[in-house]
Amino acid sequence: MGGRVIARGVWALVRGVDATLRYRLDDPTNALATVRQGPAIFAIWHNRLALCLRVYERYIRRPQPTRRMAALVSASRDGARLARVLELAGVQPVRGSTSRRGAQGLLELVSWGERGLDLALTPDGPRGPRYVAQSGAIDVAAVTGFPIVPVGYDLSRCWVAPSWDGFLVPLPMTRCITRFGEPLRVPRGVADAEREEARRELERRLLRLTDQPLAPARGG
């Protein structure tokens, strides 16, 4: 019961702060045109989770109300809290990470993609290193054929948490520049060397969307 109450409070706070924000869209490669054609895999750095659901609502679901998303979240206690918030936002949580239930989580995520849902991952989560992409998004793209769409945002004013990822907490009345990067396609049955190059390319594309002055750091 306590977890659900906390989740409702967090979601209400996110929505309340979001209502005061000034959004600006930056989509130089017209990635949203690709997104409109069908399901996609959205990749966003772990420290930008605070507004990721509101970004999805504003730019993806609002123009296409039938769109739904499944998101991979950690199998940890913190992940359980986030899963409850995702459910309140109408997003299907899938439990798994690089350290716990990793393979099972990716398989479950793929199964939701097969049902037509968008998919979402944090390539450097849940433990980092910050701004270093892991292979999960590449693995899912190689199975589903969905394009990976890098997503980022930067805030004119925010609090940076003293955590491994430098989690960004938006302050009210902040300007939020939301960026969609060039979609990345991974061929089915891609070879290992090409898979690693795709991982590095995803990392590069996400970093190009990242203006907030936080250097890569080792995970905890």
C-alpha cells in the first residue's frame, strides 16, 4: 500500500512540475516522421528519466492516441517503485536489468513489441557507467526490426542529484529542449562486430543530444 501511495505522489509531482515547463522541440533529422510509421525503440540516458513519460505523452501519444509503450526497468526495489509510476502513466513495465533478469527482461520486452507496443530502455542503466551505452537496445532492435530512436532533453534550470548518473530534477518554470536523434536501424541477424559498432553509434547519437555539462563517470 505504501509503495502505491508514494508512486501516486511522485506521478502527481511530475505532472505538476511538467505543467509549468516551457517545451521546445529539436528534431533536425525528422525522426518523428519515422516514429509515426510504426513501433519504435526509444533510448534515453538514465539521468533523464524524470520527464521521459511526459515527453512520450506530448510528442508520441498525443498525436497518435492509440500508441502504447512498454519500458524496461530494474528488478531492484527502486525499479519496483518506478514500475508503479509507469503503470499510473499507462506504460507497461518490464522488470529486468544487466544485473538481474537481464535476458528474461529483454525477451519480455520483445514480446510486447510483437504486440505492437513501442519499447523504451535506458542504455546506461541501471548502474552505469553514465553515458556509456550497453547492448540491450541493439539486441532488441536486431530481433524486432524496430528503429532505435535516441531521445534527450536539456533543462535551463535543474537540480543534479549526487547519484552515479547525476539524475536531473527539473525545477518549475524551466525551459526543456527536447531532442530526437536520427533513428538507428539494426539488421536482423547482425554479426557481433557490426553489433558492437551499432552500440557505439547509438552512444554517439545519444551524446550528440546531450548538452547538460555532466562528464561520463564510472558506475557504482
